[in-house]
Amino acid sequence: MKGIILSGFRPTGKVHIGNLKGALENWVKLQDEYACYFEIADWHLLTTSYDDVASIQENIFQMVVDWLAAGIDPKRSIIFLQSSVKEHAELYLLFSMITPLSWLYRNPTLKEQIRDLEMTSDNNYGLLGYPVLQAADILCYKATAVPVGEDQLPHLELTREIARRFNNLYEEIFPEPKSLITQFPRVLGIDGKKMSKSLNNAIYIADSEEEIRRKVKLSITDTAKIRKNDPGHPDICNIFSYHKIFNREQTDEIKDSCQKGELGCVECKNRCADKIIEYLKPLQEKRKNFEKDPDVIYDIVEDGNKKARIIAQKTLDEVNESMNLKINRRFYDKTSL
Ligand code: TRP
């Protein structure tokens, strides 16, 4: 039997090249070997952006367009919207009963997020439960593997702990899903920090040629290389990190000539922008076609919702039965004897 994959993004809008290389391209490959579920995690988005819902529809649309442009194939994989499959909420509630608070408080991803977003002590209840909801996402489909970035590993560990606890308390229903880590260097933002939408340092799949050139030109490189002929340090340069990803054939030569002070940053950046533009071109063409036909996107998600619901309902039937919930006909049959 094929393994089952579930992964997802929060719908924050257009996808950047960090997500493309770090996750999306990996998902595309996994479609050959696994039954894949790709989730638009809109409830997870609300854990931090509950006060900003105006752009959710637009952001879902743009994100799904990027998924499809990158090669997610709705004929083989199920693309669905989390809030359209209510079973996630039901399983989340049941899991919340068996999840000790200490497991949630020690979660490093949560701690990091609270620090990054400068959140305060009156954080919302939903944010604490973020990984419990994620466990429900994964286990609704009995996923056996979850492709994620390193930052998600603590969440996945919690998913396994919840599955184990459930299986011990009630019945062996859930697999303990393993993580599939993408073997890809972290893509840096144009400021040299981790590429992230919220840090405003990202290059997007949908960026125009001018936009990409402008961003690459603005990039901070090796600050010790001031003049064209100063020797540079490619290993700490984010432009070099892009060359490694989008311009593999020339990386050795670029490294060498940068270190020798032969290659200036202006030329190096131009060559880098050319390669990124060339790489994204076919994706952008596919993107344009989808944008012309938004109802295709709607149908894909609605169709995915239906398929996802069938599987999730089956799982929840088993869960409810094993926890002895829902009024049970058999009990009444017995007592009437
Ligand atoms: N937490 C993930 C992220 O921020 C999104 C997500 C939600 C997810 N549910 C998931 C990822 C289930 C993997 C599996 O990127």
C-alpha cells in the first residue's frame, strides 16, 4: 500500500522561492510515491491573524495558483481547505482532552513565534493549541509521513505523542507519522535573514522580471566586499546562496572569481537575477493561465474538500466508536433484552 502524506501551508498569499525550493518542489516529487493531501490551513492562520480576515479569500486563491504552477497535480493529489472539513475541529477537540498542558508549554516553535511576532502574555488560547490542531490535520487522514521544514519538527513530535497516547488509551487507530525533511539549504531573504513574508525580504514566484531585478539589486551581500575588486566571502553571501540554487552549473566559477576579487557584486547580481527569472518563467506562464480561469481553482478546492471529507469522516467514526461516544444502538438493544 502507498504511504499517505499530509502537508500544508497557512494561506498567507503568494508563495516565495524559499517555500518553493524548501517545500513545494518536494511535495511535487512525493506525488509519484504517495497518496497526497495538501491542506490550506486557514484555521491555523487565524491563530495569529484573527484580526485580519479581509484578504483570506484572495490569499487562498493566490497560494493555490502557485501550488498548481509549481506542479501540484489535482488529478493525483487532494488539495483542500481546512475549514471546509469540520472533522478537523472535532478531532482537535477530542485530542485537546488527552494533551497535557506541559506538552504545549514546552513547544519551542511556539516560543519562537511568540518572540518573532512580539506577542504578549495574553496570547490567545487557539495559539497554544496550534500543534494539537496540526495533529488533527495529520491524523484525520492517518498520514504516515509529513514533509516539513526543520522548524516544524517539534509540532510533528507532538503529533506522534498524541497518536501514541490515543492508541494506548483507546484503540490502535493512528500511525505515528514520520517527518520527511527537505534536504535543501535554507533560502535567505534579500536582507540575509531567513526568507519570510513577515520580514518583507522575499522574492515571490509571481514577481515580475523588474521586481526580481530590483530585489536582487537591493540585496545585502558580503559587507566586507566594498569595492569591485575586494575579495569576497561567498559562503556568507545570500546572492551566492541563490546561485547555488538557481545557477548550479556556474557556482564553482562564481565562488572562485568572487574570492579572487575578479567578479564584482553588480555583475554577480545581474547573472543571479537572470537565472532566477529564467527558472520562474514557466511557472509564471502556468500562473497566468490559472489566473484567467479562477473558477477552475474553485472547483479544484471544492472537489478536494469532498474527497478529504470522506476520509476524515471515516476516521472520526472510528475515533468516536473507540472512545465510546455517540449514542450507541447496540447498548439499547442489549438492555431491552
Ligand atoms: N504549521 C504549518 C506551517 O506553518 C502549516 C500546517 C498546518 C501543517 N497543518 C499542517 C504542516 C499539517 C504540515 C502538516 O507551515
